[in-house]
Amino acid sequence: MPPPLLQRLTGLAVRSAAPANTQPYFAAERVSWMSPNDTLSILMIIGGDIVQRAVAQLAGSGPLTPYWHFAPVAFSFGWLAYSVSALTSAVGDGRLMPQPDCPIHVVNVRSGYRRQNASWVLGRLLRDHEKRKFKDGALSVAFYRTVSGPKAGVPARDWVYWSGVLVILAQLAISAIPGTLHGNWIVLVVTVGGTVLALLGSGLPQWREEKYAAREIDGKKGPEIVCLTRGNGSTFAMVVISETGIRLEDLAGGRDKRRATTSVMLALLSILWIVLLLAVEGLNSDAWYLLAIGGLGMVQNVVAAGAERSASALGFHFAPFDAKRDLLHRPKVMETLMMAEERQTGVGLAMLKLFFPGDLRPHEQQFWDRKKAEKAAKEMAAKGAISPTISCGEVEDKFH
């Protein structure tokens, strides 16, 4: 007989060579794929930043009332995470709108005052126009003029708006399938509850008030002319001449529009989202329907958050753009700025220090000194301080 140690070693080798029992592992995996309840619970707490940008895109675009407006942002997995972060922000700095994701400078042409933009929607206005039309060359300057028809701050309804409406209807239709097939109406209840909470959260009045926090243009003081650009190194600048509508310089300041009721509403919505999460956790069957509904909503949120939109869909209504008339472009940045100054007094001067913060060449300095004198002469003549017939040379002498 073999020694006891040899017997133990050979027995161990035989047992190791025997096939392992993998049945429990595959059974657990099968259960997870049949009913992904745990996955749903995890997905409910991610993607809050996407929801915030989607609401920012669509805020104010639907029917308005003093207490609520319709913004078609679909129910998705990120709403619970967003509701908690929004409550934290509302209690802290009191803001709902996200920070600008396109950093730009806003320059008042009349005063020359330059500020860093704090408005999310203004950053998107420049980003979408720059991305859509102006991608190459040294510098392009585009001129836009507002129109008096549609009201500024009331966005036009484009494909992003209507796709949100269609996705909401599709989600409700999908949620009714398990109830129709075998009487499981829990999916429908969860979907309707999530949709109602999403529409309540995206329809808070502060969204629109904060998005378009600016004074109306005073026609008696003349048009407001501002330049929007990323600054030195960028290839595009946008000049907006506003005779009607809202003041873009105010908008760039990011005015505080907090409401006391917003924090209370967000606290209630956060509690209700947690209750909805518990309802999702208790779902025993047909979880795949809810996964499809939440996934469809997530796709809509992502598309709405990042989509390129026209100026009117962002709430700014401009006259039709004619590239031959309204677009200036030269091989060199300085030449483009000079052309812009010839086109509209003060535009080139307003952006000169942004693109050329250092010293200028002698002939360039002479050109801009002359344009400063001409601008000063026009401003003084407009105020009645001097006669409009005074020569630019006489005004220029006062600056030296």
C-alpha cells in the first residue's frame, strides 16, 4: 500500500481533476440577465450633469405659466442624482443653470468694457455658430442684427424640442406593454411617476428667469452692440447689434434670480425621487422594459444636452444672415479687425486688446489712433457736446 502522504496527495489530485460545479455561478448570472433590478438601481444615480444641461437647453421653450413651463426632458436614470445636486446648489449659491461650457469674452462696443461670460446660453450661442459655419482661416467676424418680431428669451421649437416630446410618448407606450400582456402595471406606474417628476423639475420658473436674466433694450438710448469671442487665438467673433430684445451684456453678468420656493420644491422632488428608487428596487419582473425606458430617456438627454441649435432655438432672434454682406474675413487678424472697424465704428477697437495685447506697429498704431478719434467725435456729436461738422483732426489733436 502507498504511504499515507502519497495517498493524500493522489486523492487531492483526483479531486482537483474532477470538473468543478459551475452551476450556481451560471444560475446567478442567468437571474441577473432575466431581471436586472440591481443594475437599474445603480443606473438611477448616474448622469446628473447630463440632465442639468438638457434642462438648460430646453428651459422656457414650451408653454408658459407664472408657476410652471413645459420643458420636454424625458425621464432617465440621471434624474435622482441631479435632484440631489440641484438641491445642494439651490441651498448654496441659489442657481439652477450650469456654468458656461464655452468660455468667451463679451465686449461692449460703445464703452469698450470687457467681461468674462457667466451665461451658459450665451456661450452656447457662440459655440453653435462657430462650429456650424466658421472653422478655418485667421479670423472671421460675423454681424447679426436682432428683429422685432419674436420676443427675445422665448425660444423657437426645433427638432430638439419635438424629439423630447416624442421620446416621452414612446416611453409611456413601452411602459404599458407588460400591463397589457400579463397585468404588470408597476412599470407604467414607475414611468408615469418619473415623467411627472422630471417635468416638474424641469419646469420650475427659476430655470427660465435665470436663463434670460437681463433688462430690455431701451430704444431711446440706441442699439446695444456687443462682441462675443473666445479671445486671442480663436478664429471667430460674433457681433450682435440689438435694437430690440434683451441686453446681452446683462446676460453675460449671470444675474442672481433665486426663488425661495425653488429650494422647497427641489427638496420635495428629491424625496419623491428616492421613493421612486425604492419602487424600482422592488420590481420583481419585467425590469427590461424599465431599462429600455430609462435608456431611451438617457439618449434623449444626451442629444438635448449637446445638440447644436439655431439662435432662435436658444431664444435669440436675428435677421437672416447673408455671408456676402455680414461676414468679414481676411488672411490676417489685424486686417479683419480693421475691416470690422470700417464696417461698424468701435467693433475693431473693442476687440483690439483681446487679440493684440502688446505693442502695435507704427502704421497700425496710427490707424487705430485715427479710429479712436473718429469714434470720440461721433459720440460727442451724438450727445450734442460739439457740432457734427467738427473735423476728426481737431478731435484727434485733443487726444495728443
